[in-house]
Amino acid sequence: MGIHQAILQRLDVSHINDGVATFYNVDSFKNTESWQGIPIIYDLKSDVKGANVRHLTIDEYNNKTYPVDEYVNIGTVQSAKLSQDGEPALIGDIDITDPKYDKMIVNKEISLSTGFIAHFDNVSADSRDISGDVAPYHVLAFRRNGCLNCQPNDKGAMILNCEAPKSGDIMAEEVATEPKAEGMFKQILAKLEGLGKPSATIPEEEKIIMTETSPTIDAAQIGNVIAERDALKAQVDALVAEKETARKDAEWKVLYNTLPAAWKEKEPEMRAEFESSPASFAVKLVTFTNTVPQVKAAVGNTACACEKDAVAEMEKIISAAEKSTGYKIL
């Protein structure tokens, strides 16, 4: 429907989350490929003046238990990258698939807020630092200035182009930024398609000259064409295998951040088990995770309250669970 560029998150600065000043380390956002395909969820409560918007929890999103009358999927993040010039920031291209919300963006009526799981270091009562790779699972969208907290804490998070670029501009940009491997892939396919095909139409007088002077094609020439075709096919197969390996590496990197500490110590064994049977591994991980307290909360940049007594009680539960299971809960 419409592709828009946005600053998803300013980095190497602190934002207030759950009442705590949280430092967003730029290194934790270098895994930009993990944002590909992340859903953009619009909070319908932002249309109500007296309401409050909130991020989905990871359990709500994974189990699809969030209220369907309060949230609607309006698109996806198509790509993400770190800014090259100016202040550090996470920049993304968002594809809005619902015409209603694309029109709202054109009218400058929507703001965004990132939602992800993160680990923390240097934790104190009033500050903490994000460490390790973040694991995104949604981007929250809401009506700008629509409700009580319909403003992102990160005032630098914004949609940069409200008018979607023209199709010709998009194609030109895609060609300019086309990855080297994909460009080579297309060139090889073009060569394969051209093998054995006649060239462009030749004027009649030139056909006569070529017929008189061109030697007859023999078996050796046919063999050369076949050999060239096979060589190009081998290059295609190698590129496909390379892209498949990169895809598997990216999927494992995101999943790795969610593994218990003891499992990470056996990474080769865990990865082999995951790749041989992803469904069985997922059941095993969920079953294990449900036996220990959940301590990871969604981190976003909209304001929400945090009960310190509840946090203290959870820390006691975590300590007891670590002693009984032998695992360090991070």
C-alpha cells in the first residue's frame, strides 16, 4: 500500500522505560536483520482521549492472546539499518498494508514505538543499560496526540516521509542499493535465459552476409555452450546455498537470545537440534520456559508504571528458582 521511512529509535542515549532511565546501547541494535518482517501493531485505544496505549507482552504476541478488539496489524518493517551520518539511530522502511492507516500516515496522524526483549547490565533503582542483542517482536503504532500517553518517550522517533514514494523512485532506490550477491544472481539468470536464444532482429542484407561467411556450428561449439550453461547453473546453486545459510544464521541468532543460560553453553548441540526439528525444539523451549518465572518485560518507549515491590518479590522468586534448577536466569 505505502512504504515509508522512519526513525524507529535514537541510540546511545537514555530513555525512560518502566520508570527507569534505560541506556539504549547502539551495539545492541546492530542485528538489524532481525527487524525484517516485524509486524506493526496499531493500538485502537489511542483513538480514545481518556485511554492509555501499551505495548504487547511477548507472551501476548506469541500466543495471540491480546484483545483483538484493541489491536490490529497494519503492516510490517521491510528493512532496518543504523544511521551512517549524524546521531546514532535505528532507521527502518515500514510497509503499511491497510489503506485506512496509510492515509493516517499521509495525514501525519500516526507515531511509532519499538517493542523488543532485552537483557540489562549495571542495574540500579533508577538506571540500567541494555546489553547484548535485542530481540524485536513488534512495533507499536498509535494515533499521534490521540490519548493520555500517545507520545513516544523518544521524541526523535518519527515517520520521515508521510507521502509514500512513487513506484519509479522505489525501483530506482532498489537498484541503487541492490546487494552485490543479488545483483550477480540476476546477471547469471539473464545469461541463462539468453543461452540458445536468437539475438535481436537482423536486417535482411546482414543475414545474407552472415549466411555466406559464418562457419557451420559443430559439436564442439554445442559442447562449449552446454559447459557454459552448467558453469552458470553451478554459480546459481552456490548463491542460493549462501543465501539459505545466511537465513538460517539470522533465525538462530534471534532464537539464541531467548535460550536459558545453560543451553547457550551447548550451542552447537542446541542448534543442530533446532535445525533438524524446529517444531520439536520450540515445544521443548516453551515447556522449559514455563517451569521458571518469566522476568523479561517488553521494552518500548511509551510511558508505563512499574511497582517496585512487585519487582523485589520477583527477584526473590528468581533466586529460589536458580537454586532449585541450577540455571542462571538472565
